[in-house]
Amino acid sequence: MANSNKNCTKKTSNLSEKEALSCEYDASFVVSDAYRDSLPDMQNASAHHIIGSNVPILKVGISNFKLPLKYIAKNSDTLELETAVTGTVSLQANQKGINMSRIMRVFYGFKERGFSLDLLREVLMAYKKELNACRAEIRLTFNYPIEQSSLRSDLAGWQYYPVSYEGILDEKEIFHKRIHFDFVYSSACPCSSDLAEHARSLRQVYSIPHSQRSTARISVELEPQAHLFVEDLQVLALEALKTETQVMVKREDEQAFAELNGAYPKFVEDAARLLFEQLDGDARIRDFQVACAHLESLHSHDAVAVIHKGISGGFNGHIDDFSALIR
């Protein structure tokens, strides 16, 4: 504190006693309405304060502010999960900027609610109103726990799934509700399996086919009136791929998992198509995209695939970072 005061005194040494600045924090200072109104607000300054081209901005807001939120599980339990929130709005030409803190303040008005995809529409309507925007988007990212039983022993453990709820309220007030869900599974290579059997049958040589930990990132957009729980997506993924990685295992479970991989070997292309078949048959899902990544144990690189339903204006197959799928 002494050094701070000394530096402050040095900075103000050329000022008269009347003009000297205080270097003490005044904890007793109370902000009046008049004082608050006098505070400068450059975010709402006129268009001539814009730096650079006076053009619209697609998205502006804040990302990765965190708080605990309540989610309703399929069994009606309430789960409180740490959530990272990204909230953005569009910015028109002739607008200098937005009050960034208002993104968080508006959201905090909903923090005690039980969150679902449909609640995101209310949040986005508030964003558009409070920030004078034509378009608003929000994403909630969290790890969702589902208890899973072992394959043959009497054990159970918690599997955590990376999940994002995404809401988009566009210029025509059309609400798009999406879920992004990561499913981790084992992929036994069909080619390696056949080659191992070839060595055993023709040369009596023992060999082990290779398999690897793999991830499918499943993105779905729901029909306007449809509801889909995270648990439902896990069931759909498991039904398609069969070989989800295990939480709790004894020897009998490890043997069962080896048998399961033997029964359902798959290339990355197979995994993508199996998930397509499963998702395409669900009436609740309007559109979807799947990105798969297999962390190869044979190669020094990864095998990847992307597939999507292909509806006009829907998911377009874009993914910019496959490495984010490798866990």
C-alpha cells in the first residue's frame, strides 16, 4: 500500500492541491441514480464511434461463464451440474456494441429453473429483447452422469457424457433446439480380426486383433414439439454401436467385453452408418449429424468419418477439430 501511495503521489506531483487525485479506495462510497446515469457507456455510443467497417456482426457475446444449473433427468430426478454457458446475439450495422454483462445478467434470471431445451427459448427471447438483436444463440455444456451396470458381474458405476444443449432463435422467431452428445465406444478392426483368424487357421499362429477407444459426437435437432432426454440419446447410440466402454469390471466382464467386440467389429465408416440408421428412424429427430473418430492402435494417425441427414438448411457436415473427439 505504501508503494502504491508513493507512485500515486509521484504521478500527481504536477497537479495543484485542488486537482490532486486520491489513491485510496473508498469502501463507503454509495452510487446514486444520478451518478450512475453520469457514467460513460461506450458500448451504446453513436455509429461515428465505430472503429473499422460499419458492418453487421454475426455473433457477439460471452463464452464459458460457469455456474451450477439444475437439469431434469428422464426419471424426474433433479441433477445439479456445473455448466459452461456461451451466449451470443447478432449486432446490426450502426450499433457500436452490446453490454456484455447483460448476457450474463439476463441468464442469471433463469438460474433457479430446471433446465430443458424448451426453456432455452425463453432465455433467447429475453436476450433479443434486452439487447435489441435480430438473432440470439445459447449453448450449455456439461457432463451428464448415467449409472451403468457391468456386463456380467453385479457391479454398477457412473458414466459421464459430455453434452451440450444448444438453442437458436433466428430472425423469423423460429426456434431451433439441438443436443450435442459424445459417446465413447470400442471399435475392433474387422480387417485385423480376419487377418488374425487367417494366421491361426493356416499357420497355427496366435495373434490379437487390434481395437481402440473411439468417440462419436452425435448432434441432433428436434422436431418443434418433440422431447428427447440425454438418456434417450445414450440408448440410441448403444443400440447402434453395442460396444460402449465400461465403468466397472471384473474378469467375467472383461471376457464379456472381448466377446462383445468380437460380435460387433466395425470400421469408422460402419460406425457412422450404424448411427445414421438409428437416428434416421426416430420421429423425434428432425435433423442430425455424426462425427466419429477412432484412435488407431495400429497407425500413428486417427480414422475419422462424418455423416449427416442432408436436409436443406440443416447440419452441413462441418467439423473443424477431430482431435477434440479423442479422449
